[in-house]
Amino acid sequence: MARKATGATRMPRGGRGKHARVRSHSNLIRDLYSQFRHLVHEVGKFGIVGATGAVVQFGVQDPLHYHFGMGALTALFCGYAAATCITFVGNRYWTYRDRRDESQGFARESAVFIVMNVIGIGIQEGLVALATYGLGWKGGFAYNAATVIGLGIATLFRLYAYRTFVFRVMTPSGEALEELEPQTARRFPPKVPAVLTVRAVAARPRHRP
């Protein structure tokens, strides 16, 4: 009896190997994304807030410097101060909303945030001072280019500083963990393996009518 044609064609060995590699790579990418998903979203939000702050900074410092004749460093400081207010609100209530610990208080976060931004403005002011007064680059392009480079370096510093010092996740103390254990046990009881459950049901005595 002749075999019926199923219409399916076998995939060559090379094709199967290539398909397996592609699937393995896609699984690796998916696993990496799931592992660092929160960090990726956090960095994305930080970038949006930082870009908004950069727009505010240039929108303040350039008119002050070019139209009102304010000094390069003074105009930069004024623009940075205006941008800092925007970035503080955006990072506190959006970027690092899940990392905030209410017990730290608004005053503590604000103080550490200001300290980190003083270091950040020092980085920017130093590069602009080097370009403007050290190298004598007083043109508009050089001024903004030095500001962008300083802003980039300061942004990397702030990304690390905000996560580490400002909006940090507080580790619960031993007493807090002991208080949480009974509640966690009630909400999430330990799972019984399916094999043991089947054995227990099989060993249960049957009542004859």
C-alpha cells in the first residue's frame, strides 16, 4: 500500500540548525530583556527627563548669554538651576517612583539631590570655563559644544548618583523581615509537588457504600 503524500517537506539539516540558532538567540535576547527590563525602562525615563532638562537649560542660558550679555558661566548656572527643578520633579515622581522610600523624607532626598547636582554643575562649568577662557573659544558653536560635552559627562554621573545615593532602595531590617514572614506565608503558601498530591489522593481510604 503506497504511502499517502502529506504535502510536508522535511527541513534540511542545515536549515534546522540555522533555525535553532535563531531561536536560541531570540530566547537569549528575551531573557536578557526580562532580567534588565526594569533598568531599561528606568534609563529610558531618565533620558526623557534629562532631555527635557537640557531643552530648558539651553532655552534659559542662550538668551541670557547672547541677548542680555550675561557671562558664560553665570548664564550656564542659571539655565542649570532651572533645569534642575524640572529634573527633580520628573525623576522623583516618575523615573524613580518605585525606588522611593517614604521614610527618607522629602528634605533628605532634596538635600542629596542638590549635592549631586552641585557636582554635576561643577563638571559642566569646568568644561565651559576651559573652552571659553582657557582655550579662548568664545563663539556660539564652541560654547554650546562645550556645554553639550559637559552635560553628557554630568548626565552619566547623575544617572549613577541618583540610583546610588538619592533614590535608593532601602533594605528592610531583620525585625521588619520577621514581621513580613507570617504575612507572606499566609498570602503565598508553599506549593506542594504534584507527585505528592497524587500519592496522597491515591492513599486516601475509599468509603464503600
